[in-house]
Amino acid sequence: MKCNEFLNELTNYLDGALDARTKSELDEHLAWCHNCYVVCDTTRKTIEIYRNSELYELPDDLRTRLRSAIMSKCAAHKKSDPAAG
Amino acid sequence: MSTIQPNIEQPVSEEMQLVRRAKRGDTQAFEELVRRYDRNVFRIAQHITQNREDAEDVVQEAFLKAYSNLEKFQEQSKFYTWLVRIAVNEALMKLRRRKPERTVSLDEDVKTEDDSLPREVADWSPNPEQMYNQAELRDILTRTIQGLPAGFRTVFVLRDVEGLSTEETADALELSIPAVKSRLLRARLQLRDRLNRFFQKKASGDGDQ
């Protein structure tokens, strides 16, 4: 397996979406190709960092304000369009 | 090497019960759906728009649109996937209004300058969390994802941050599964490449180029 072939399967590999045979081919490539090992490892870390980052969490006060705005708009919509309610 | 697994598993039946109650006019049931997904919708919206006010608008507009179109929801997919589709469309519309000079579309084939194998291959060690404090790390992550094309950001946030499956992401974005996979691969590699500039450089100490 060549490095670019490995790269094409990287997403499936990280997602565990490969059949056993293809996975073992990729594992074998990783065992001797340090470059691909590092790319694979740092890509996995990239995903984990973003997943754990809590980058755009909704603050509680804003959350309450938004929900009350949504629900009052829904109530207004229900009144103006009884068929929908 | 460990694999990345989606982190959201919602019991469909309970969600559908709420949806059906909401369809019959039970606003409390709809409010429960809002509580359940408002944080997700906000995260997705802010990832796409990269603007806090726009993200707030998207949350309101997406839920209102879902409410007023509830009878059109066919129950063939999860309510959440349907809601995400509405939210993504609202967010992309905001982005188009804000950046009219640039085409923002999920359908355009986003070409990258170079999809070949990354050349810089030093590992990130110590872990980025140990190299930077929380505020620095947030700043790096925000600036890095902002630089990604909107079509890539959208696929990445749905698949990797929110944990939707490839099929659900394809459904929410009305893209084919190969298109989702291709965008996801390029999004992941571009983010990795950009983060590498921060995480590798510091790890290499005085070996700066």
C-alpha cells in the first residue's frame, strides 16, 4: 500500500468503517510508515481536540432568553394560524 | 489505534412521542424538544456563521421554522436530523448575506490547493492541552476553523463535533455519502495541517525554520 492510498482511507480508518481485511492492510502500512502514523495520530487528535473543546457553548442566561423568545413566537404563530395548532 | 465514534445516541421513540404531541398542538412537548437540542443548534450555527449574533438568530429561526412546518415532517428520519437541516440552511443564508462577494454553497466542489500527503510529520508532543492554556487553545481552535471553507466546516461540525453518522450528515445536508466522506477527509486534513503549525512548532523548540 502506498501513502496516498492510505490517506484516501484515513477517514474510514479513523471512523472504524472498514472491513477487517482493509483494516489490517492499513495497520500494516502504519507499522512501518512513520509519516502516515503521525498524520493519522495527529488527525485523530485534531478531531478529539475540537470535540472536547466546548468552543461554542450556549451560556445559561442566553439559553433561557432564546427559549422564551422561541416559545412566544410559536404561540403567536399558533394564534395567527389556528390550522397549524 | 483507537477509532472515533459518534457521541450522540437518542432514543428515537421518545423523541417521536414528543414530536407527535407537538404536532397535536402541545407546546410543552415542543419546548422539551427545544431544550433537548438548542445547545446543538447553537454550536452548529456558530461553527458555520462564525458570528455570535447570527448564531442566536439561527437558533430562533430554525426552531420557529420547525414548529410552523411540523406537519410536513414525515418521521422518516430523526427529528434532530430534520432540525439540523433547517438550521444549516438558515446558517448558510446568514453567511451568504454577510459575505455576498463569496459564493457559499454546499454543492460547489470545494477544491483545495493540495490534497497530497502532508509533508510535516513531527508528532504533537506534549499534548496541545499541555502546551497552551485554555484561552490560548480556544483562540487557536477558533482561528483555525474560521479559515476552513464553509462547506468543509459544516461537514466537520456535524460529523466530528456533533457526532452525527455519515448517513445522517448526508441526509441533513442533502449530499451523497461519498461527497460527505470526501469533504470530511479534506476538512480533517486541512484542520490538522493548520493546527500543526501551532502544535508542531512549539514542540520542536528551537528548531524553528
